[in-house]
Amino acid sequence: MSEDNFDEIAGMFAERVSNPLAWFKHSRSLLAAARSTRERAEALVDPWEKSDLEHVATMLYGFCIENLFKAIWTLKKFGTPYGDAWDPIAEFPIELKTHNLVKLAELVDKRLLQKYELSLSLLSEAATWSGRYPCSLKGEGIICQIPQVNEDAEAIFKQYSRPFTTIC
């Protein structure tokens, strides 16, 4: 690979990883997928299939909130991509190298933990294994579905997506 190609690829990566709007738009797409999956689960009769699909919906809500938190963090760190001072970097920030929503919530707004710590933990678990696989590697975790977790994800998205409505 030539140095020019490498620089071009690094530039494209920098624009994606540092762009809060890219993170937010992906979060919004995952939210739509979670809602659609949740609706489909409600229509199912088979309890096992319904349960599996509900776990998948919760997994998608977890991915949605993860991307939203990363969008908020990048907005605070780099600002809007439409600003003159926006200076993207071609390196994945160490702060974002986690799927743990409790840790990410601490970066965004510590008040989130006061109200949503349990839901954020369960959303992390769904994103890690319960929405993806029939069991975890070591048998740990909760395998029941708690509908309030999805409602909390909806509430978090509604409250914390507001800054993006003015810059999209």
C-alpha cells in the first residue's frame, strides 16, 4: 500500500471515529432496529422464539445506547464536525474501547447511574452475550427478560439525543 493510500484511509478513519454525528446516526439506526425487533417479538406465539427475539431487541437497545454514549463523548472531545476547530484523529480513543455501558455512562453523565445503573448493566450483558448467544461462556448472567430495561433505553435515548437534533 502506498503512503498516499495509507494517509487517505487514515483520514477516512479519523473522520468516522471522531465524528459525533456518525456515532449518533448509527445509534439512531440501532434504535429503529430494536423497536422493529421488539414489535415482531410481541406478535410471536411460541414462548421460546419470543424470548429469544426479546433478548435480541434488548441487545440492539444496548448497542444503540453504547453508540449514543460514544457520540456524546466524541461531541465533548472533538466538537461538531461543522466547526472550524474540529480536528479529527486517526486513532480509536482508549476511553471508547469498552462495551460496558456503566463505564461509558460515567464518561457522559454520572447522574445516569443514579437512575439507570441496573438497566445499563443488563443492556451491557445483552450486548455481550444474552442477545447474541443462547448462553454465556461461563454460565453467568441473567437469562430472564425485564421489559423495563428497554423502556429505560428509550428514555435515555430521548433525553441524551437532544444535542444532536440541532447539528444533524
